Amino acid sequence: MDSKARIAYFSMEIALDARMPTYSGGLGVLAGDTVRTAADLGVPMVAVCLLHRRGYFRQQLASDGTQHEHAEDWQIDALLEPLAARAKVSIASRQVSLRAWHYRIAGCHGHEVSVIFIDSDLPENDAYDRRLTDQLYGGDAYYRLCQEVLLGIGGVRLLRALGFDSITRFHMNEGHAALLTLELLAEACQGNGQNGIGEAEIEAVRAQCVFTTHTPVPAGHDQFALEMAAEVLGKSHAPRLRDLFSTDVYRQVLRTDEAFTSPGELLHRGLMLNMTYLALNLSRYVNGVAHRHGEISRLMFADYRVDAITNGVHAATWIAAPMAQLLDRHLAGWAADNVSLRYALAIPLAEIGEAHTRAKRQLFDHVQTSCGVGLDPQVLTLGFARRATAYKRPDLLFHDMDRLRQIARDHGGLQAVFAGKAHPADAGGKALIRQVHAAAAALRADGVQVVYLPDYDIRLALLLVSGVDVWLNTPLPPNEASGTSGMKAAMNGVPSLSTLDGWWIEGHLEGITGWAIGSGEEDNAADRMLACDARSLYDTLAEVVMPCFYRHPEDFLRIRRNAIALNGAFFNSQRMLQQYLRRAYL
Ligand SMILES: *Cc1c(COP(=O)(O)O)cnc(C)c1O
């Protein structure tokens, strides 16, 4: 383990291996791709996450699309190496001991990056605390806050216990890790032989911290009742919080303009500790995850400087074997230097077509074995896989069933593969999964095959983004901060058909890298947008995408190749990490 790492990357979730359910979705995939890229580029980074002994959940779907959730037990001993180091944090009046597990990532030139997983399941802890590193995004607000104490405060202490003494940057991947700032404040005070927090200590912490925000809607930001926060943070850190309130920072962290009188009084005003504002106030560098998301964040957080670094994906992970083998033949070294993907422009179209056909066959074989449906390899196949939640609108394609039937009948045929989990507490998201199932049943008689594959994970994602013909993405703008599955698809020669939101505003060249749905205008009336975007989706399918696919296959192959060359060369995690290095880390 390289205990001389300079950058500590903190994330509540991380996707490293299909056998490790330590992630739920895009945020974790981004974290995994970031550390893999750090290993490839030789960046001295260490990552910190919770162990999530019981994962997020395994999704089982009844025939009507009702979601059932099962805990996921995994082979921790077989996949991770136990470390001897221990650290303690206090939660309320309890002491919680922590241990660490080590996962090693070797980059393409042999540089290693360590991921440290925090585990509270030790016999000396009380029963409740032993379960704190079990469930990703599980439990109630109290459980989640305790987890954030373990990640932020416990994470810094474990790094210290492991001998990491050269860290100059603490990167918070979303607000879940924001409590690490309190531990750094404690360290700064100790270093100065002081008890209270002053401007010097705040500056010392700010100089070390980097914060990436991921949520363009205010309700998505993590916050906790201040009373609960003071109780949970207990003796060791509540005073830090109170000290912080004696500075100007407190007003912003608490989003109040009320004058400060006494710490005790503050705690009894029903105020919330907002993790986003805590991180914003104590970071030297803050960014959103796509240009549009940067703009939205600057509107939401007008008092702060917010930059934008558009997400990217790890090319060697997300390009499926058939296309990777083709790239190996034509673009030696593309995995170590993703810029070379640009030169995919010189690969013969027929070879791009053959590679894609192989990936499509792999996906269809999986569909056949997992749900017994034989899809037709000649038919245009749409892919849609993401967290099932209202703003992503998986129901958009089915808005007008008669129109959809007519398009499929008149323009050569259409089929679609769906996947995605709803958060266990998201009733609306679960209803959407049932709605897609109902639409699929209603369309079957008309020869439009729609399948919904259960238990979306990174393995299934690779099959889907590489094997479908067109990647469908329908978020209601401006809700999608970035989105990354369309980037994965692009690298596999699969163009996007997407509303103009998140990364697609940057990646979209009409008819060249894919197609837009709607005009990119925003409207507060969600139902009006649904009708409007659905019409645009149908028109584009019927008049542009399907004629191109069925009547001008060579043009379609050219779009596939453009997607790899133009978007793969840019929306990769090497470009992204280099931007973090230049703007945030160095
Ligand atoms: C890439 C990925 C995501 C993120 O996809 P979005 O386009 O951002 O919705 C979520 N889950 C899994 C399993 C992924 O591989």
C-alpha cells in the first residue's frame, strides 16, 4: 500500500467488481472509474468507502414488474485483504471501533491505487453500531448520519492509523463525506495548540478540500436535523460544529440569516445541517459534473465559485470485448491513452458493424437465457437502463401506445431492452417499473418486444450499452447532472437518442453522434414536457432513426464510428481526471 498517496478520494459508494455490491448507481461507477484511471495515470490516490456488507439490494421482479428486494451477501474475505489498523469514532456517547479492508487496483503501467473499506462489525461494538456498515442508502436518517460519521470522520482517522501522512487533497465525491471537514478542523486546532476554531483553521482545512456536487435539485441534497447532528457528533465533534457557528460559516451551513446568539439556542430552532453547504464552505475547489450542471449549481449556490468538469468513463472497463478487440487491431495503446480513440475514424465501417453485431448477439443470448425471450437481431433495438425514478421518465416511450405500434409497423420494426432498480423507498420509481411491464405486455401481441431485465448492475450494464443499437435517455431537463451510461454506449459505437440534458448537451451533434429529443427548452409543467418530448421522440424515430437504420445502414455505421471517435475520445475518465489534476488537485 502506497501510504505516500497525496489525494484521498471519499465516496459513499464505489463500483469496482461485479462481485462487490458496494455501489448503487452512477455515483459509485464514477468513483470506480476515477480510481481505476488514477491507477492507469500513476496518480498518487487512495480511496475511502464504507464496506456495505449487505450491499445495496438484489432486485427480483414479479411478472407484473413488482420489485422485491433481497440483501446481498458477498465474499468479503475472498475479495478484500483485512488490515490490522483500527480507529475509533464517537457516536452520541458510544465509542465505535473501526477496522479496514484493502482492495488493490493495478493500473495499465503497474501503478497501484488502494481502496480502503471501513467496517464497523467488530465484537467490541454494540449491536446497532455493528450494522452501520451493512446497507448502502438503507435505514432512516439517524442510520445515514451515523454512516456519514464513519465515512467522513472514521475515514480520516483510519487513513492516519494506516500511516497516510502526505495527503494534501481530500476529495468529497458528493456531500456524504462532508463530515471529514470537521475532523480536519480538529486536526488543525490540535496543530495550532488551540481549542477554538478561527479563520486560520478554516483556511487550513479549505486549502485541502475539493468537493464535487452531483445533484441539480435542492431536495436531493443531504441534510439532517441539527439537534440530531449535535447528538450524534457527541462530545468530540459537536463542539467543532458549535465553534464553526461562531464564525460566518455557520449562517451558510445552516442556511439562516438569523443572528447567532448562543450555540444552545441555535440547536433548538429546527435548523438543518446541510452537508452540501458544509462541503461548499470548507472547500477550495467545487465543481459540478457537466457544463449545464455547473450553470445550474451556480444558480443554486450563488455565493460560491462552482466550476464544471464533465464526467467521463473508464474506456478499458466499458468497451466490450468485440469492440475492444477491433480497437486493439487498429489503435494500439488506446486503453492507456484514450485520445487515440479519435483515430477510430479510419477504421473500415464494415469492421465496426461486425464488432457491434457480435456484441448484440452476446446481449441477445443473455436475454434468451435470463428471461426466455428471443429478440430478432435484424430489428432496431433500443436500450434503456437506469435508476427507476420519476425524472428519468422510463414511461416516455410508451406515452402514446398507438403511435408506437404504428411506427414499429410502418418503419421496419422496433424492440427494446430495459433495466433498472428503484430505491426501496421510491414508490413512484417502483410504479414506473410496473408501468413498463404493463406496456410490454400490451405491445407483445403487436410484435413489439419489450423486455425488462432484473437486477441491473455493472455486468449487465456492459452487455446493454454495447449490444443495443440506440441508447435511449429521457430525463426531464435539467434534472440529469451528467449521466454516464450514454458515454459508455458511445464508446461501443452505440449512438444516443436523448433529451438535451447533462452530458448530452456537449456530446450531441445531430445526425453525427446521435439524435436529440425535444428542443432543450425547459418547462415547469412536467406533463406538458412529457407530451411534447414523446411527440419529438416518435417523430425522430419514424423520420430519422429508423429510416437510417433500415434503409441507409452505411450511414448508421458512420454514426456508430463517430460516436466512438468523437465522444469516446473526450467523454473518458482520463480526460476527466487530467482536468481534476490541473484544476483541483495541483
Ligand atoms: C453507468 C451506470 C449507471 C449510471 O448511468 P446513468 O446514465 O448516469 O443513469 C448506473 N448504474 C449502473 C449499473 C451503471 O453501470
